[in-house]
Amino acid sequence: MPSAPVTVDLSVLTGPWPGFTISGCTGGEAAAVNGNYRIANDPGEASNPYFLHVNGTAKIVKDAPTWDIYDPSNTKLFNGGPAPWPWLVDDYSPTSGIIGGEPVFTHWTPPPITEDLGGGESGDPQPPVTVDLGGAVDPVAASLTTAIGTPNANLKFTAREPGRIGDGISIEITHPGGINRPLRVETPSKFEIVVYFATNGSGGPTSTATQIKAAIEANVAANALVSIANAPGNNGSGLLTLTKTYLSGGEGGLPKPPIKVDI
């Protein structure tokens, strides 16, 4: 009887980038840190994911909640910050004079890994090998629907780029720190939107959800990240504030693979 197919379940893989390139580091250890990285295949570190330089000269580890960069002897080279993924960290700070600059992340797709999946003794007919990709589906955009108690104040933010990468976008609607301040929008980092609502002579908020929506849509960088609509049952006339909150629910985002590949 032929042997059963070998099935590889890839449904546990997460993260919008399979790999990335770091540049921008300077100093004596720059050559060890600059270069290409791929996610490490280390079952012993399943709860503490990290990315490994393809030459084994550096690794980026999630020391919850921050991402930090180490050399092979586990000497920390950069302190990072909290983020869902290392390329979303706002700032990396060198820990000593042996390295400088700041890591710049760009997307890189590593070549496929070759695995011997077995299938019989030498000379025996080889059974088919099935790679099960879990019924790949189209990517789903991350979103955030506010749920404050003020009537008609809630909005729904949806990432324009579908996939898990949208989970790294944050929205904050906060006080500007003064009286009679105008409504303004800033994007302090690539995936961060901060709205400073307008205030009256007593320092109270005066910006409605409709005005906040229009202000974000008028900001080129912010508008490139999200689309906005009134939440169901809201007309935008209420005053909206929001502590820093990330979009969530993004799925997929890599090129859509076939459901199964028979080798």
C-alpha cells in the first residue's frame, strides 16, 4: 500500500513580512547588523519570536514588550521599543560606542527553505508530498470601531492596506495642552496617527467626530493609512476622544498561495 502523503501545516505562520533588510547602522559592528534577516525556525523559542541575520551575525528578539538587537554572544547592541513587529518600532538606541546610526528596515523576501520530507527507503517509490497551506484566503483589512459612550461620536477606521500589517496602525485623539487650540493631525511615525482636538476658552474639547474625520482625510500621510466612516448608529455630531489604540483583525497579506502543492 502506498504511504500516506506528508502534510506540512503552515497555518501557524504569522506576520506580514517573511524577512527584511536592515541598513543605516555605523561603527565597528555595523557589518554584523546590516543585511538580510528571516524569521528564526526555533521551536524552543515559540513564545519569544526572533529574527536572525542570514549570516548568523545578529538577531532581533522580542523582549516583551520591546524589540532589541543582539550579537551572537547575546550582547545587546540596540534598545528598541514596544511594537507588534520590529519594523514598526519608532526608535532604536545604540547601547555602546561600538555601533551607531539607526536601523532602517525595508521589506525582503527570503528564498524558500529546502526540507527533506522523507518518503521511503532508497529505491522504493516515493509517495507524494503535500504542502497544506490551510485554504489560503484573500487578506482582510484591520479596523477599529470606537465605542465611547457619547452619542453620535463613534467612528470606524479601516486600514487601506489589507492584511496583518494594518494591525500596526494606531489612532489617538487627545488634548493639545492649552485653551483655544485648533484641531490638527500629526503622524509622528509611519503607522501612528495622533489627532489633537480643538479646545475652547476653558480647555474643553470642541471637535466633533465629523470634524476629526475631515481633518484626518485632509492629512496626506494619515489618509494614506486609513479610511474612515461613521460607526453604525452614529451621525458624527458628538465629541470624540480616544487613548492610543491599535487597529486589529487584519489577516493575511502575503501573496495568495495555492491551497495545496503536490511535490
